[in-house]
Amino acid sequence: MGQVHFKLISLSLSGIFFFVIAGLVADHAFLHGISAGIILLTTVCGVTLCFLLKQNRKQQIKNLNNEKQAHKKIMEQIRINAALSGELAEMKDKIRENKSLIESKTKELYLAKEKIYEGHKQLNNLSAQLDLKDREMRSYIKEKTESGILSEEVSCQEFSKNFPDELSCYQYLDDLKWGKEYKCRKCTNTKYSTGEKAYMRKCTRCKYAESVTAYTLFHGVKFPLNKAFYIVYTVIAPGSGHMTIDELSERISLRRNTCWSFRKKVLERREELQRLFGGSYADKWENLLLEEGVELTEKVLQG
């Protein structure tokens, strides 16, 4: 736009120059030419000045509108910041409240943990005392049971009061084998878990599982275990040596061949122990029950 104004002014000056030259050529028109040039220059300058003032006014209005918009945005941002500041203050208050609550709950949990620890400690002590009492009671019952059934001949019904079912026999063997301490036969580890069957123990290290009847006279027995117990009893109990296989079969309601086969196994076991350690050793109930044949012999000789 400034270039247009410059061109208008240049044109006006050119017109004045033209009229001056024309006036020099014609003296009578000199004054008229100057007057016309001045009028034209004045008109052009006035128009230009008005135009410039108008444009300047428009720019001022535009700048003022921009400032208003900027001021409006600033005020809006201030309002948003004030709202956010309020929300932030509320969040800080809530955080302080939650922190205080968490600290309180943490303290309660710590106190509860201390109580649980003390209770667990007392429970362990009580459990250890109960285990000791249980071992003492089992030992006492075992001694009384053995002394009772071995002191004189008893009937199958009387014998069954001590070993009424297979579960009681499993319990007796479990106490006899592992009552003092469990030790894995493969890796000598002393920690175990329960196995798939009743009274089976599984090593936590090598995973070797051993049934309660393994390494005993009763391993692989296919008939009720309490009847097998009674057959062993008839071998070592006083006054029972005269019992025939037929009488034994009838007394425990078991096939004759089964009675004969298992009793033969017990007698062979007893004869082997008598040959190695003497009669008193062979007549002990637990020696007959635990670890058959050469396995027990090797253990005793190594020990």
C-alpha cells in the first residue's frame, strides 16, 4: 500500500514539474500551472494522509481486539489454574489423610504380626511338647502291647484288640520305622512329605517314596495286615508253637496255603536271626518285623 502512495506522490510531483515547464514555455500559463500543481499535490497528500490515518485506525482496532482476546485467554487460564490449585490442595489433604490412615493400619498390622508370631511360637512349643508326649505314649503303649501279647498266649480276638485293623498296623509300623527320625535310604535327607498312599513318606530332596511296609516282613502282603501280624505273633508267642496250619487258617479265616506261605517266611526269618545273633535277639517282636533277611544283617554288622 505504501508503494501506491509513493507512486501517487511521484505522479503529483511529475504533474507540477510538467506545469512548471509548460509555464516557462508560455509565460502567461506559468502561474496557472504552479497553482494547479499545488492543488493537485495538496489533494493527493490529503487523500494519502486520510488513507494512512484510516489504515492506522484499523490496525489499532485490530491490535486492541487481539489484546482483548489475549487478556480473555489469560483470565481463563488464571481461572483454570485457580480451580486446579483448589483440586491440588484437596488432593494433598486426601493424601495426608490416606498417609495417616496407612501408617495407622501398618502399625496395627505390625502389632497383629507380633501377636501371630508369639502365638506361632507358643504353638510350636506346644506342638513340640505334644510330639514328645505322643512319642512317650506310643513307646509306652508299644511296650505294654508287646509285653501283654507276648507274655502269654492270647486268642485272635484278644490280639485284635491291640491291632483291630490295617490302620492300626500301619500306625505301629510307622512308629517302629520312623518314630525316632526319618532318613531317606537314597540320600540320607531327613525332610519328607506325605506320599500317594497312607503312611508313605516321600523325600523332599531326591523324591524317593517309601511305603510303611517296605523293608519289613509285610512288604507285598496281599491279605489284611492285622492277620499277618497275628501269624508273626503265633511264631514267637509262648505256647503257640503247637498250633497247626489248619487251626491257624480257621482261627483268622484265611486260606491254608496263604497261612502256610507267610508263616514259612516268618520262620525262615527267625532262623536266620538265630543263626546270626542268637535266640534272644530273634525272639524280639521288632527284630522280626523290620528289614528282611540280608538287609538287616548288613545294617547290624555295619552299625
